[in-house]
Amino acid sequence: MTGFFGGWQEDQISVDLKAAQGLVASCSELLIELWAVERETASLEFLDAMGTLKSGQDLAAKFSKKAVGGEDSLEKSLNSHIQVVTEMRDFFQQCVDRYGEVEDSNASALTSAETPR
């Protein structure tokens, strides 16, 4: 397999350096957006716009739980996405870092090698 990923062997994946750098940047941008949406969910915790009837108050409470604090709330979903994108960003950053380490090691080895006379 070639292209976006440099290729893979049975237990290894190699990623093109520029692709990995782009992925780190994209993940970082997505995290900023997810954090912004997560901050906005706090405003949905207490909804008062459903009127004074008991049924309206019950509906407001149900929608509030869908936003914050409920079993399948937007808040929990966003946190899950943030965790996954953070792990992806960290993985691709490790690819970039390792590439730099190998480049530095190779450059050092080449400068210290003796040239034949």
C-alpha cells in the first residue's frame, strides 16, 4: 500500500513525513473546534424556554440531559471524540519526531564517517 501512508509491513506502518505533519496540524485544528463546541454545551445544561407547564419543563429537562450529563449526551460524545483525535494527533506527532531523530542520527553518522583517500 502506498500513497498517504508510505506503506506497511506485517507489524509496521510507515507514514510520509509531510502527510504526518499535515495530519498533526489537522488534528490540532479539529481539537480547537471540538473544545469550542464542548465549552458551548455548558449553556445547554439548564433550558428554560419550554414554558411553565409540567410537560414543557419535563421536555426541557430531557433536552438538557441530551446536552450535558445524560447517558448519551453531546458532552460525552464530544469528550470521546476529543480523546480519539488527541490520540491520533499524538501518534502522528510521534511519527514526525521519530523521522527527525532518524534524520539527525543519519546526518551525524555521515559527518563522522571517514572518507577514503
